[in-house]
Amino acid sequence: MSEKCIIDSPLKELLKKFNFIKQDLTKKWMYIPSISSKEREVWAASSKFQILAFDESKRPEGMKITRDGKDIDFVGDTKNRLEGWTWLQTTERKKLKKYEKFSKKFRGILIREGDSFRMEEILPDSEVNLSFHISNINCKDYTPHLVVSLNNEPVKDILLNKPDFFIIREKIKLGDNRIEFKFPVPEGRTKRNKNNFIVVRGIRIEAPKDIILLFSPKREDITAPQERYQARYYTLFSESKEKSDSARKDILSLYVLKEKYPIEDLGITNNPYSIIKKALLDEYSLNCLFAPPKSRFLFKVKIPEKSYLEFGCGFLSESFEKTNNKVHFQIELEYKKRKKILFSKEIRPSDNKIGFKKIDLAPYENKEIKIYLTTDSSTTKKNDNSKINNSFAIWVNPLIYKKLDKNRINFILISIDTLRADHLGCYGYLKKTSPHLDRLSDEAVIFENAFSTTSWTLPAHVSLLTSLDSPNHGVFNSLQKLNPSLLTLADILRNHGYFCAAFTGGGYLHSKFGFSKGFDAYQQIIKDGDLSVRFNESESLSGRTSEWLDKNYEKKFLLFLHTYQPHTPYANNSDVGKIFLSKNAQWNRIIQKEIFGEKGQCDTVLSQEEKENVIALYDGEIRYTDEYLIKPLINKLRELNIYDNTVLIVTSDHGEEFYEHKNWLHGVTLYNESIQIPLIIKFPDSLYKGTKISNIVRITDIMPTVLEIAKINPSSFKLDGKSLLSIIKGEEREDRIFYCDLILRKLKDPEPSIFATNKNSLKLILNKRIRSPYTKEISTEFEGQKLELYDIKKDFYETKNIANKNSYNRLCKELIEKIEQYLEIGRNKKAESIKMDEELKRSLKALGYLK
């Protein structure tokens, strides 16, 4: 989109509706010892007004700090953390969960009689509002009181007759401030009653100013900066005091809208006024044009042969409330100065649905036309004060595409979470877990030795979709997400004319971890009720996939499918899911916390019958996936006559352990049962069918293979993987080198603790820290390191550690050096952080990731 496309929009030049402040900060800095360190000094100054921005990690738009007329770096834009500036938003609701005295049971800060709770806050020089809610939980015989102090001076004594909401207004000085809530022992009593307590909930701090922070390297004499400093920024206050409160709220709401839902897809380099967005609509992340009324967009295009215009329209879910207000959505086509209305509809925000439409453009083939997308407001009731809902009007993914090009190649990438390769018939498993996948493999290429980059879901899928090893994408732990600067498979294919869609099981595949980048439409399952029982996820995924294919099979597409079906819990209720259970089986479902929760994954010992019971349920999940996802997908592709021109790739992110090395499940070790994955690729017209590849390959090789098949040069991008076509064609015979790493989350390591790599068939495991007792016992001491070395071509299940043999000393040194170099890359990467909401936490708990 160019600026010329935007004829009219309330988002156009929105910043001009706010005041732009130039504030002198010379000699106004206050030293802040609480966040200073041995390496750096931190100084603070109060802003004149609240700064127009909502994310402290990012530079507020248009904001600059100058020293003697020269710009100073914003610390979020540079790796230098010793010099620069940043800002703190003063007005905020405090996250009580981070405090030690937070009680999950009472959902607040629990203060027992005779005790207190303290908060250290950096505040500006202004009047500050402190608001909070207090509940008197257990004090039945008397009315307790709470003393609130500011910097050790009491400012309010509150009698707690009943749960109530309180506001304290105090003039604050710039700098570190201590806020204390104290629950004293009643007069006349010398001994406190520990059973008496109160709960402080919902603490909020509000101030008309924010904090500007200045970082500088530590000096011997701490003296305030003497240079000339100036701050320039937009404020939250609109330029005209004559505007009504509702008008100012409308302007502010438009700014919030402009800042939310960023889109970082490749190719969207020009996004004037941030009108193109990636919005989360219930379970979907969709590319949208934000169109608060009145908006009018113009697109000049030449219509290809046999093409359609497809679009959706409606409102973001946060605007769904009762209102008489409507928005008129209209699409108008102009050809040779004659205009024709293609679509016209009035929609209420309360309709709570995005409507999709497809219009045949056959009458305009090979003609240059103009298309206008317009939204305008209309009300059925005078003085309707719900105008703000109209701000959330959107056009969803408007696009023109050519239908059914017979020469096109489609891609379907399927990730079956936690799927062990050696539990599939096509990999030699004796149980009939995968008859339909086995038949598919007869028409495909099977890679017998494919390896992931780790043994748990999040970083493995980042590697799958970016072709990067962990140090190069920086995602090691559960609070990190894909950096928007990294290219994804969907990014590149979308930029080459593919429509990219995904249906996933959510959890660590939620769009909040960055996975929606590059996808036109990305869905994650949001389940109600008991999330621990995902018994029909594959069937549900199959239904959504079939419906999507019916509507989109004429496009050139990438479809990414992901299911947690074989992941714990093993709780399939169908006959298919129980097909491998013996008559005397103790369990007909496995919930992780019930079987492995008390002793843990490494210390739970089961009998042979119980172990077979667990495996039978896991195998049943695979069979269910095969029956209800793989079979109907293949049938649907044949039905739509696109099977032969579709590349089907079936893989996984990691495997599962069944006590082969005295551990259950995954995410604790890097043995082959955890990191070897299936990899099956069916090419167009079943090219190379029946080929079996024994070379060691990697999960990172999948993306460049797709690019080469799509005739996109993989070497144009910085990828760690390499196309597999050279191996398939017999041009490359060597094993590839894989790198795996694992951060032991329960030990709260800041970086990976366990590493694995190989040289040909020799696989080294380096254990910097160990959680598994078995690994501790089996590891060999080598120059202060805990090592394991296995020849996985001769000893695939890693039963004999040969690291203690002198003949392998040189190889061990070589591989340790490579791992250290590999780890050093990751130390220089800055990962993006994620803030989990309750819904996401609930989903991850159900999968056994969070306690």
C-alpha cells in the first residue's frame, strides 16, 4: 500500500492532533541508585506531560533526547546498555503476581497481622493517585486497620469494616519511593494472631507525568549531567482544550488502535499511518486494513485472466457490544470513468461476525481498473454515543487472485507434535499405527535419520519455520518469541504470490509467540472446558482443513497444519485411540500430572505392564491422527484434483521418551528418542517415490527444500539449513551436521544446559548441567565436561557410551569447540519477550508445560 492509496482515513496524520513538546532537561536529573549498577549510572527526569506511547520497550513515535544538540541513542535500538535513554510509564496497574507475598488462592497480596508489604517505585515529581482494593478475610472478632506509608511516613489509616476500594492522593518527589501497607497488631494485644490476614488487590498508580531515564557509564565521582539536554515527544493530551471529553477519547482510541496489532510480514515495507495490521480475531490472526469511518482506499490494478476479488469485512472483537451504530461497507469498481458497486452492506459491531465474499472479475479480464474500498458511519438513533465502536471497522485480506493455474505447486506442511519416527510403520514399527501415512510414504521420499534442534515444542517449531538453529533465532525458553526481524517460510512464499494459511493446536504454537508472521490467516485452537482432554483435535483440524480447501483450492497456497494429538495427555476417547490397549490395561487415559506429577519424569518407575499401557495409549493417538487427519486430507486433495501438484511434507518437532534412558515424555534429555523426527516428502506427481534416504538430515533443511521446489533460491537468505534435493538426486552423500540444545526450565538456566552434535554417525552429548539421574551416571568426565558419545548408525538407541575411549579424545575436543562456538552466537542474540495471559497459561498447563 502506498500513501496514494489512502484517499481518506481518521488515522491519516493522526499525530498532528496531539501536542508536540520540547522540554528542557538541563540540570534536572536525579540519580536513581535502585537501578544503577557497578557498570552504569541511571539518572531520571520527569516529563512535563504523559508521553504518547504504550510500550516501554519501544521508542515512542517522534521522541528524541538530545545532548548539546546531538541525538542520544534509545537503548531499545542498540545493544549498548551502558549509555542511552529510555522511559518508564508511571500510570499502570501493578502486576501483583511478581511479588513474593502474592497468594494464588486469594488472588492478591496477603498481609498477615503484624506484617507489612513494601513496593519500591520510581515516581515523577507530581501528585500521584494510589488506588487499591482491600478484603478483610479472617478477622471476625474485631475491625482491623491498615496503615499506608509513603517513604516511612504514614499517609492513611484505614478501618476495614468490609471489602472496599480506596484512593490516596499524595504529592511525590522525583526518584525512588517506598510504598508500604502495614497490618498492625491491635492495641491491647502484644502477640499477633497469624491466622488473621487481609488481602490487597488491584493496586494501580496514576500520575500526569512519566519518567525519562538516562544511562551513562559509571564514574568515580557521581555528579549530575551538566550538558544541555532537551526532550521532544508527543503527549497524551490533544492540541485543543475546546474539544469535548468524548472527542478527545475518540482521538486517543484511534491512537491506541494505530499502535496495536503490528504487522511484520515480509514485503509490507510501506505501511502509511499503520493502516495494514495483523489482528487477532478470536482464534484467528488475519491480515487486515483498518478502516475507521470515514475511510476510503483506492487500488489501481490490471485484472488477470480467470480471477476473483476476495475479502472479508466486519469489526474487531473488542468492539462487539450493543449499539445502534452501523458502518456502511462498500466496494466500487471504476473502468473508463464508469463506476459500478460490487458490494454494499451495513453492519453493526454487535453482529459479532466477519463476513467473507468472493466476486468474479471475469468481465474485466486484462483491463486496468480502479477499486475503491469505503467505510462510512450511519446511526439509526440520534445522539448515539457509541461512535468509538466504529473505530474497529476492518477489511480482511482483500486480494485478487488467479484461479486454478494447472502449473502451480502447492505446499502442505504437517507437524504432528511429539511424533516418534520409530513408532510409524513406514519406519519399521510392527504395530499398525500409521496405515494411511505408510501408503503416502510409498509415493514419497522417506528420510530415515532426520533430527530436530531440541526436544520441546517452541524452539523446534521456530527452527522449522525459519531454518535457523537455536542460537540464530534466539528462542531458548518459554518466555521468548520469534523476533519479527527474522524471515519465515510464510514470509518468503507470501512474497512470491502464495496465499499462506495455518491451523494449529495453539499452546506454544499460538500467534503470540510470533508464528503468525507471514501468514495471511493463522488459527490456533482456543478450547473451553477441560483442556487436559484434547481427544478429537486431529479430527477437528481435519474438518477445518477440509472446509478451508473447499474455499481456497484454486489459489497457489502454503498450508501449515499442526496438532498436539500424540502429545500428553494421551486421552483419546474413541475406539481407534484404544485399539492397542490390552484387556487388563490399568489406564484408559494418561494425564501427565496424575502419572508423572508426584515423582517427576526422571524418577517415576513403572512396571513392564504399566509401561506397555502408556505406550499403547501413545500409539493410539498416532493411529487416531492417521485415521482422522492424514486419510481425509489425502482424500480431499484427490477429490479437488490437486493431489498431484501438491507437495505434502509430514514431520514433527521432537519425539517422546518411554524410559529408554530412565526418563519419560520429553524436554529433559537429547537422546534420539527425543530428537529424531519423521520426515516424509511427497513431491508433485509423486516424483522420487519409493526413495529412502539414510543420510543424517535436519529439521532446518525443510524450509530451503520448499523454497527450491518453488524455484526460489534458498542461498538468497541467511539460513542454517540446506535444500535436500541434492541428497535426493544423489549429488550429496555426506551426513549433515546437526546442532541440538536444551534449556532445563526447572533449573531456571539462563542458557542451554545440554547440547548434541555429530560428525557423521558419531553423536556427542555435552552436559553442562544435568537433571536426569541416568545421564549423570552414564556421562564420562572429559576435561571438566560431562560427555556422552555414541555411534548412532551402529547403536541408534544409545546404549553404549564410548566417550571414554582414548581413540575418540581428539574428536571430543573438536566437537566441544564447535558447541562452544555455537553457544557463543546465542549469547549475542537479543530475543523478543512474551507476556502470557491467563488463557495462554491455561492452555500450556493442560499440555503439562506449566504447573
